[in-house]
Amino acid sequence: MEGSIPNPLSVHPSRALMDEAFVILVQNVPPGFQVTLHALHRCEDGHRWEACAHYVADSSGNINAADDCSVGGSYFGVEPMGLLWSLKPVPGSKPGLRWVRCACDPTHSNIHVNGPQKLHCCFGPPKGPGPFPGLLDLWGGGGQLMEYRSALLASHGIASLALDYLTSKITTETGKMVDNQYFEVRIWSQVLQQHPQVLGSRIAMLGLSLGTVFTLKMAVYSPVASLSPQLRCAVCISGSHIQPVSGGPQNFEKISFSEQDEVIWRGLLLPIPSDPSLKVDVGRLQCPLLLVVGEDDQNWCSHESATDMKQMMERAGNDQLLTLLSYPGTGHLIEPPYTPHTPSSMFRGAGVGQKMMVLWGGKTPEHSAAQEDSWRKIVTFLRRNLYGGSDPHAVNLSHL
């Protein structure tokens, strides 16, 4: 049909943030015409990802991917953003790739926090004069500075600080982990509470995987965060409360492998211990807590941990502070919406020399739906507790 129909394909809007949906339209083709939509994306690491979907034009010769059903390809059914979340590495790619964005947004600023351990941060203020509620964003055990989640939160009116707390120079050279005191003095008191664009009295924490370790410890045990009104709420994604206050369990004999030789770590913390000294005492928590877990998490026993945290808070009488989102068919890497699902990938933890193929879990349609639903609820939870009110769009973004 080349040459007979000018530009039948359009995408609206042509540019959008990562968590914003767009509409793909095919117009003015013959009724019943079979069309394949193909998406090809080149990641910042140079690797290419692709997805496709087959559609049939309606009686008017139009296709709307937001309303019409894909009859084959990378996904089936009505999936408005399926061409994004179903992206897979192109054939011939090296195994174990994970779709990530690592570079700092041009509107963000890189910060080096001085002190005994110099840490690398990326600060993303929302547009406007501010000040704004703040958030400390902690990723998992792979380390590196990951800022795209913070960039999205900034678009929702939250000044977010993404922190590389595992692979900073001093940490990799000495092997010393950042502790609660460092978070309190250097990050909390000297950065978040002192920054002119941050409301020091309205701060949240968000942790993914290993980041939940520090989030829960700060929320429960830190006098700076837990005993003051500054910490308004906490979000923990795919994590656990099972951890001695001074360290972590070393049950390496519980590591297992899938039929494809992918490492499964979820058994390391099972069974859930009854000894309270092996768990963060969430019964002492004084701020709202949102737990987001996948019931097919193969990396951490996050679902079992969330169930135990719920029971602990019920016994302590503070379960009114807990919101639990638990998603069937969902794995460990619960990321912002439309991020391509990675059921397994090559992974090297901070301080570990050798890469290994790790099983994260999840089924692509269910996992992708969970990412979309959980992100909307995370943003609503944060805005409700940082700004106040129930409508996440009903408050001014600055001058609180």
C-alpha cells in the first residue's frame, strides 16, 4: 500500500513521560485490512528491544490500539500499552538482558555528599519555585545510580533524591556499608532537610528490594525519622523485614536453581522466623506504610514477609497504618508502568565479582498489569500523605 495512503500511522502524544499512556492510531486503510504494528527500541546501553502486535481494521478502515484487540504477536487482547511492556531483546541478543534507564535526567542535578563516605546522588525537583515534599529513593542490591523513578516522582510534585548507597567509591574500596547514622546525618539532616527546594517537615522513603532494609530500619529505629514528624510515610516494594538489626542472615545453603540454571534466592529467608530479634519490629512503626509485593517473587520471600508484617502490626495495634498490595503472577522487579517485564537476567550484586543468571519471576501480562496498578496507587499514597487530602491532583504543587 506504499504510496497510496499518506501517513496512516500516528501516535498521540508524540512525546510522553514513562508513566503516561499514548494512543496508537492507524487510519484510512481498507476495511478488514490486516496490520502489524512493530515497536523497536534502542536502550541506552546499545541493545535493541522489539515487540509486535497484529490487528484487523474495522469497517471504517481504522485501528485504535487503545480500544481494539490484538489477535497475535507479542500480546493478545486489548492492551493500550502492550507494545511497550511486551518488549523483548531482539533475536541474537546476548542472554540475560534487563531493560533499564540509568542516566540522570537533564533537569536533575548530580550531588556528591561529602563525609567519611562520599555518596553519589541525583536530585530531581519538580518544576516550580517550591519548596516541595521530599523523598529518599533507595534501589536494590545491584547498586549504581538509578534515577528514572525519581524523575517520574518529580513530575508528580515530589522532590526525590535517588541515592547510590552501595557502589560509591569508599564503599567499594573499604567494603563498609552505609548505616542508619550516615543516612540520618548526611542524607536526612544535611541534604533533604536543608535543601531550599525541599520541605524538611514532609519527607517520605521508598525502597525496592534491598532498599526496603534501610527504609524499614530508618522508619522504625532511627530517632531522626521515626520519632519526629518529618517522615510522613514509607513505601516498600519487593522486600522483607527479616533481618537482624545489625546484619542479615547467611543461609546460603538455601539457594536453589531453576531448570534453566537460574539462581533462586527466595528461600534464603524462609521459613519466616518467629524470633523477634531476626525481624524489624514493625509493631513500633508510627507512619503509614505501603507494601507492594508479587506473589511469584523468586528473589525474595516478599509475599510471605508482607503477610507476617501484617500480623505483627495487627498484634501491636498499629495495622491501621498498613496498606498491602499483593499481586498474583507478579515477580520481584516491580517497576514504573510499561517497563518491559524481565523474568530473569544477568545480575551482579554490589561487592560481588561474578555475574549470574537470576530468576526474578512473574508472568508478563500479570506482572505488567501489576506495575501499572501499583504505580498509580504508590503515587496516590505518597501525595495523600505528603500533601494531605485524598485527591492526588487537587493540591498546589508548591508553597505548602
